[in-house]
Amino acid sequence: MVHIKRVELTNFKSFGNTTGIPFLPGFTVISGPNGSGKSNILDALLFCLGLASSRGMRAERLPDLVNNSHNHRGTVEASVTVTFDLSDVPATLEEEQGSSVGAGFTDNLSQQQTIELNPPPSSQQESDPPLLNKGGVQNPKSTDWSITRRLRVTQQGSYTSNYYINGESCTLTEIHAQLERLRIYPEGYNVVLQGDVTSIITMNARERREIIDELAGVAAFDRKISQAKETLNTVKEQEDRYRIVEAELIAQRDRLSADRIKAEKYQKLRAELQDKELWELVLGVRQLTHQVWNLREQIEAGDRSHTDLTTQLTHLAAEIASKTVELEQLNARVKALGEEELLALQSTLATQEAEQRQLQRQQRELDLSIVTLDNNIKQNQLESQQQEQTLQQINLEKETVENQLAGLISLRDEARRELIGSREEADAIASASEAWVQQQTAINRQIETLLQTIEPQRTEQAQLRERFANLSRQIEEQNQLLQSLEPQIASKQSLALDFELLLQESEQTIQSLTQTLGAAEQDLQIQQDTQKRLLQEQREKQRQLDKLEAQTQAQQEASGTYAAQVIFQSGLKGICGLVAQLGKVEPRYQLALEIAAGARLGNLVVEDDSIAAKGIEILKQKRAGRITFLPMNKIRAGQLSTTVALRYANGYIDYAVNLIECEPRYRDIFGYVFGNTVVFENLNSARQHLGQYRIVTLEGELLESSGA
């Protein structure tokens, strides 16, 4: 088993310089009078291993652990080094089951203190003893493993505390982790303080079993299991709550996803409707423009035909005039000529008349054609004006549509910004729209081909009207579909708002649960603090019990030991009595003076040293033990010097010897018993003069002049 090999103290409490305390194999006993520093060795072990707080080491603050003889320096340092012997530790600590550490320490503030450091040697022989370094790795070349703690205190009162394993800096957590592998726990019973033995004897079987579990290391696993179970239960509760929230969120997500699909479908249909309306307007503009061009060409062709016919008519009128002149000339010649020439002229005249009639007929036909062309031109002009008016109206509609298109473009851009997160669907929509544009382009080409192939204007107009009616019907259907979808969209939007409100309520619920969890953790922290406070109060009560036991022991000693009874029964002359029997004290000072006098209350006062020698011979003859004799002719009390600062110190009462009521001849005896012990009201007042006087408080705290 692991055991402590050596403890080295430097400037720690009553140890002014560096003091090394070896612990030899077997059972080591450290004895000495009260105030000699026995308890400081246990305090040093607790300080170095980090197993107790400053109050557990009988100090208000850590700087109070530094030796008082070094307080005049600027910066002082106290250190404690504990060296463990790991020669009996198995090579692999993780494989060691059920082993225990026999490093137990016992503190009793009487004349002796017992420290059990070395258990009986193990029967197992290790060929290669291990050593734990800082990281827990074993070093086969050494069997020593040391822990050092240094406390550095500045002149201003601030301090720093550092831990070292084998000379390497580490943390208290790392030290506790290594000590746990050696079965040494802060809650364990490796260090047995005064009063613990009595409490172990009086406790029930269950509490003793808990102590055995602590020593065996089972309690640590039980605590870990309990903590793991509590954590598991908490995690399960949180998991159940989160699963409920998850199910609700999944249902909301599914509903919102379906709503999103419908909304996207609506937006897609609306975009298609807007695109078709735009294409319809574009196609209408193109068709009307083409019609205007055709009408203008027809008007120009009619104008050219009218000009040609007018020219022909002018030529014919000129020919008629010339023929009429020729006819008159011929008539005149006929009158002048003979019958043959008359016949020839008549035939010629008949021919010319026939030609004239034909020309007149042609002229009438041309006049009719001119009238018809004029009517056609007027009709075409009217139609052209109507087309121009229609074109202007279409241009106005085009401007309106362009304005709407700009707004729709802004809406489209906004929709595109909203649909950035779904690029795949956007790409699919883009590809579909591109294919639709290509399809529409092909359709437009076909329409242009058909328009070019269709010559009759009325048929084309009828087809356009029919197409316009179809498109109007489709627009009405799309509008009806849009109107039917708008209530659904409104309902979906209201559902989306409801879902958002539900989500906000869920978030608020989660926040409230988080706050509840925080409050529960605060309650747990308060309970833990209360538990610590109760444990501290238990320790204080234990200390008070120890003081009462010491008081009882002092009273027993005052009544006289067996040796004193033998002296009294011997009838020896010159026996004055025990020290406790020779004086009186007020009840409020009784506890303080009993603690200050200690074992000297049982000393026996005699007239002179010859009587003391006779008493010693009697004790030797009867083997009645030992007792301390105080001969009045030899005892001399020291001088008491009361300074002004001490007289007016806060909480100062008086020297202990001045509080005793006794005969004047016993004054030196009590001066020897109490010396320069000063009585203060409480520990806080006494701590300001620690190291200057031997001080005792009304509550029984004893402060030696050495600082112990």
C-alpha cells in the first residue's frame, strides 16, 4: 500500500524554518505538550493535499498559515512537501480492484497524537515498482512521488497558491485525480481528526458502512452513479419535451411546405398569365402594325392606279378631240368629194365612230373604275384612320402595359430575391420559361407565316377577332382562377401568421422552461450552500464538544490523579494541595483559565523541595505513577509588563494570573502556572496580537506566542 515517507514544512504556522519529518516503517507516534505543533503537522498534510479549507486548518485566511516570525519581510512564502512511497503500488493502477490506501492520520489534542502511515508489508512482490508523475504515467526508476504546495503572501496582504507534482506545476484538480487513483478522497477518512473516533463509535451501522465505502472507494462510484442517473433523468425529461416540440414543429413545417408549394404554383401561374398578356399585347401590336403597312401599300397602289387611269383618260380625251377634229375635217371633205370618196369616208367614219364608241365605253369603264378606286381609297383611308386610332390606343395600352411591366419587373426582382434559397426550383422554372419562350417564338413565327399566307383582310380580321375572343376568354378564366386562389392565399397567409404566433409561443415556452431550469439550478446551488453551512456548523459543534471534553479532563485532573491521592493518603506534612484547589475564579473566566493552565492544574504544591523529594520516594515505593511537585521555596514567577497598547487593546481583559483569587503566598505558584498568558474576549481581537503574547479567549481558543 502507498504510504507517506516524509513531510517537509517551511515557514508553516509554528515551524519557522525548514523542518523535515520522516515517517518510518511501522506505527509512527508524534507526542508533545499542548501548543508544540502536533496538530500543525496534520494541517500541513491537509494544506498540501488540498483536502480542507483554511477554516478546516484552524485559520481565518490562508495568509494566517504563514509563520509570524517572517511577517516583517516584504514578501513571505510558506511551503509544504509531502513525499509518498509507491514501492508497493501495482504496476497498473487501473487493474487494481478492491485495494485500499493505509494512509490514515489521527489527531488528538491531548498529550499524544497518533499517525498511522505504514500498513503491514504486502505479501505481493513487485519486480518493478511504479511512480506516478504529473500525467499519471509510471516511472520505474523511482519509488518516490511528491506533492508540493507553495503559499506566497505579499506585504499588502494578497497571496498566491501553487501546486506542484514532482516539481512540475499542476492544478488542484489534477492532484485530486491522482489521489483518487491512490484511493485518497477529500470526503474520505484518510485523516482522522479529534472527535472522529468518538463519532465513529457512537454512529449506527449504516453510517459505518458509508465510512467503509469511502475507504474502499465504493462511495465515489456510488456518487458518480447517482450523478449519472440524475443527469440521465434530466436529459430524458428534456428529450421528451424537445420531441413534443419537434413533432409540433415538423407538423407546422409540413403544413407550411404544402402552403409554400401552393403559393409557388400561384406565383408561377400568375407569372405565366402576365407573360401571356404581354405576349398577347405584343402580338396585337405586331398584327395591327402589319395591317397598317398593308393598308398603306394598298392606298399607294390605288393612288398609282388612279394616276395611271387619269393619264389614260387625258390621253383618250385628247385622242377624242383630235378624232373629232379629223371627223369634222372628213365631213367637210366628204361634202366636197364625190360618192366613192364619200363611201370610203363613211366607212372610215363608221370605223372611227366605232372606235370612238369603244373609247367612250372604255372611258365610262375607266370613270367607273376611278369612282370605285376613289371609294376604295376613301374606305382604305377610313380604315387607315381607324387602324391609326387603334394603333394609338394600342400604343397607349402598350405604355400602360410597359408601366405595369416595370412594376411587374420590380415584383419579379423582389420575387427572385425571395427565391434565392431555392435555386434548383428557380433553375427549373427558368428552363421551363425559356422553353416556353422558345415555344412562343416558334408560334409567333408560325403566326407570321400564316399572316403572310392569309391574303383576305376580312378573313384575317375574323381570325384575329376570334383569337382575341379566345384570349379574352382565357384571361377571364385566369382571372377567375386567380380570384378563386386569392381566398386560399389569404387563408394560407393567415395560417402562416398563426404558425408564426405558435412558433413565438413555443419560443416563449422554451425561454420560460430555460428560466425555470435556471431557477432550479439556483435552488440546487442554495441547497448545496446550505449543506456546506450545516457541515461547517457541525464542525463548529464538534470543536465545542472537544473543548468540553478538554474541560472535563481538566476538572478530572483538578480532582487529583492516583498519584496525588497516594500522596494525600500518606500523611506527609507540608502538602498544600493541587493547583486547582488553591484558587478561585469567576465563572465567566473559568473556561479560559482552565485551557490556559492545562495539565498544570494537576500539579501538587508543597512547602519546600525536601517535601517534594519525600513525595517522589513515596511514589517510587508504591509505584503510583508520576506527578509534578511545585515547591514554594523554589518557584518564582516572572515579571509581567503591561504596555499601554495592550492595556487599551480591543477585547483585552487582563493577565490570567490577575484573575485568580488566592492567598498571597500562592501568588508565585499561579504566576508560574499561567506565566504571561493574556485573556481576550474573542478570537478576532486576539488575532491582532498573535505571536506577541500567549493568549487565551473566553471561548477557550489558545494562541501560543510561537504562532500555534
